[in-house]
Amino acid sequence: MNPPDYPLDLTVTEASQRVSADPSKVRIIDVREPDELEICHIAGAETIPMRQIPEHVATLPRDQHLLILCHRGNRSLRVTQFLRAQGFTAVSNIEGGIDAWAEQLDPTMARY
């Protein structure tokens, strides 16, 4: 993929489509806290609380498109911007977070 294929923000629909199209090229990173994850989560998403992202920078893949997720999109946007400042180009924020995911894609998911 070329850099234009990695927009700063993706809608939940766009993120879901990218995961469905080729799961080996995309990774969802959920940056919410453990208590939030107990309420709801996306199966297969990797969880790294926002505060732990700096210590995981060296272990995050640069050959996959990282889709960053939080509750409503604010923390994930900050993480996306932080990772881009660290030289990651294939990283995007999932707009609206898990709240939008539950509302638009999975109405059976618990919301908070």
C-alpha cells in the first residue's frame, strides 16, 4: 500500500472492510483500559493500554496497517499521532471508537 492508503482517520466501516479484505495486513490495536475491555471488545484485536504504547513501539509491526481503537476516538487519535511521530506511516485512527463500532456494525455489543 502507498502512503495515501493510510489516512489519519478511518470510519468503523472502512476499518472493518480493511480487516475483512486481508487480515494478515491489518492489526487493530485497542488502547482502552482493562476495565473497559471487560465491557466489550473486538475479537482478534490486540490490547495495549494507551499509557503502555511508548514501551511497545519497538515491538509494533511496521509491515501491517495499524488501526488504533479506543472508546470514542480521542485517545486513539492521540496514539495514532504519536506513532506517526515515531515514524509509523501505516497507522490510522478508527473514528468514533468502539462506541461507533457497536452502534454501526455490531448492535449486540455492550455500550458504555
